[in-house]
Amino acid sequence: MNKPIPDGSPDLSQQAYAQLIEQLFELNKPAEMAEHLWEIYSGFQMFDHQTGYNPRKLDIYYTFRDLVFFCQNVAAMKAA
């Protein structure tokens, strides 16, 4: 459930981010989300290979990698 949070306070911003992250992982566990991200990236790699050169390929890889690491970190936090 989305709760409106007033702007301005760093603490309130952190609470808003925490709510968004909690909502993100309501449907899938963080470890499952990381696996899904790699499946998505694998599909992108196959498509990209067929379409030719992509100057943003490395940037896209780092974005996916960082998302996977984020999911893994959340999974580790939940396990602790």
C-alpha cells in the first residue's frame, strides 16, 4: 500500500525508498528476482548478437549486474 510521504526530510526519503523496495520484493524473493534478471539479460544478449554492434552494451551489462548485486544484497539481509 502506498502511503504519501512529505518531501524534504532525509529520513522520510529513506522511508519512501524502503517502502518502494519492500513493494518490489512482495511478488518475488530477491534471489528469484536476481535469477530473472540474468534470464532477461541472456535474452538481451541473444537479441543483441543478432542485431549487431551496440555502443551501450557495456553500460547495459553494468546496469543489470548492479541490479543483480542489489537483489543478492537484499536476499543476504533478509537471511541474516
